[in-house]
Amino acid sequence: MLIRIGYELVFQLPAACPMILMLGLRPERATSIRRAAGMTMDPVVPIESFTDGFGNLGSRIVAPPGRLVLGDDLIVEDDGSPDRVAPNARQLPVEALPAEVLVYLLGSRYCEVDRLLDTAWKLFASTPAGWGRVQAICDWVHHHVQFGYSYARPTKTAYDVYVERTGVCRDFTHLALTFCRCMNIPARYATGYLGDIGIPAQPCPMDFSGWFEAYLDGQWYTFDARHNIPRIGRVVMARGRDAVDVALTTSFGANTLESFTVWTDEVKEPELSPPAQALIRAAADRIVRI
């Protein structure tokens, strides 16, 4: 299946502002791109690309004062399969875990393992280790936290979500992955595009979303405490310890996000840019005349 994804972000800046942008896709998605575009900027400013410590592709700019518009519009191919389900996936003992996943057992900015450790063991100690335990955690978070955009705030941590029982997708994710870490299951934050593909139309269509991946039986599996069902068409942009590591934009100065538009829709055929369409029409016209 083909999925058209993209965004337009509009900022107002009172003064020049350095920014870190994480608006591309994970490197492993590069081979799935069927119509590339690349980030556009208005006004155009120099951009420096880099790869961070988690393997995410980022960019650096110094945004000028005034109005800044960032955008992209591309098409990716997806196999159309829902998230993998592996009920028999085992939980590995800590001493058997690869060194590179140990960081995903530790506390981080939004995931206070120390504050939720006792709570997690009281809630989930009797659940079956492995897949069953991660699913039990997702079930608990899904049923005990109320979703609502009005509940979002940038300082909200996993502990806050546990106490307040409200949040948006990133809050569901922070609480669930923190519970996993408390139970000695490595868990990492993932962000990307998630459209309403393969499900009934929603009143508030999804766009950018946050979910998590748990390390079981030597591999990473996708879990989503917000929706709590396997979904089709996730397109990963970045992974990290929590939302700090995968922020779409990080600004080092005052700015106002004026508008935020995201799209992620299944399409039947690659949608061509106007110049490409003009070339095809010209070629067809030459063939007809010949």
C-alpha cells in the first residue's frame, strides 16, 4: 500500500532562533520512499544535517526573525500489515540483555522509574512475564487514563499521568513504557505518522503520534497503550528514551507555533508533482504526434 505523508508548520519568531528539527524519517525507511520531496523552508536558510546517538536523522538551522514555514510531502510504501503480535515472546533476564538496550531500563526526563517502581510491582508482579506482562501494562494504562487534547502540557511526566489519569498519546506512552522499565523490560519511545488506515473514520484523525517498543525475545515489538490494538501504516520518524529525544522541533529562543497541519493518508497511485505531470503530458503528446 502507498501512504502520502507530510506536514506544514508555521512559526512566528521575534528574533533569530537556533532550532533542532527531527522531521524526517528513520534511515531504515529510506528504501520505502516512493516519491521523495525533502523539507522545504520559507524563507530558505542554511541547514546542517546530522545523526544523533539514537540513529535518528536531525537538522539544525538558525531561523530568522519573522514568519517561518517548514513543510514536506512524500509518499512511502508499506506492506499493509498490522503491528506484529507475538504472545509467546519471552522476557529476558537483565543479565542476558545486550548492553545497547540497557539504557532503556533506566529513568529519563519523563519516565521516573524510581517513583513508579513499587506501584508497578504491586500492579503487575502476578502477570505472566514477557508479552503477557507488556500487554497487561497496556491494558491497564488504556483503561485507567482518559484521553483528551486539553490534558496535554509539556512538563507532564509518567508519574503525573499516573496521579492525574489523563493525557494525550505521549502521556499514555510515557506511563506504559515506564511501567515496563520498572518490571525490567527495556522499552523505548517512538514517534511518527499514524493515520486512520484500516479503521472506521475518526472525528479527530490521527497524524503525528507517539507509541513505544518493548524488547522481548531479542527483538523490538510495537505497543500502543493509547489505541491498544494493532494498527496499520505506522511510519517511524524517531526513537529514543522519551519525548525529549524525539521532539519534532526544539527551539533555543522565543517563538510561537502559528499553525500545525499534518497528513497521512492511503493513496492508490503515486501523486506526481506539477513539473512531473507536465513532463508526462509532453511525452504523451510527442507519442501521439509520432
